[in-house]
Amino acid sequence: MDLDDLEKKASGGHAKVLLLSHMRGKVCDMDRVSEICERHRLMLVEDCAHAAGVTWRGRQLGYHAKP
């Protein structure tokens, strides 16, 4: 995922949710994704169906979204 592009698009203010699908166990920089979502008030929903057991910095995928 191009996180610079995500930042630019998120700044438009029209989106409310980011549905992030971790395909084939590939993980993007979840720290930055979380920061972008928080900054632009996007709800982060992680689809981990293709990344069972995968972690980012010791934290399992699916637990990066804030309640």
C-alpha cells in the first residue's frame, strides 16, 4: 500500500472507514497506518482472513484498530 497516497486521500475528509485487507500475509507499516487513521478520524477495520498468525512488531494483526 502506498501510505503517502493514503495520507493524501484521507485528508479529503470524505471517508469514514479504512478497510485494510492483509493479503497473502503481506503487512504494511501498521504504525503509520494507525497514525493516519487517528489523524483523519478514520475507523480502521482489518481483514486478516489471508494473514492468520501474522504479527507486526510482536502484535498480532487484527489488533491494531482502536475501539
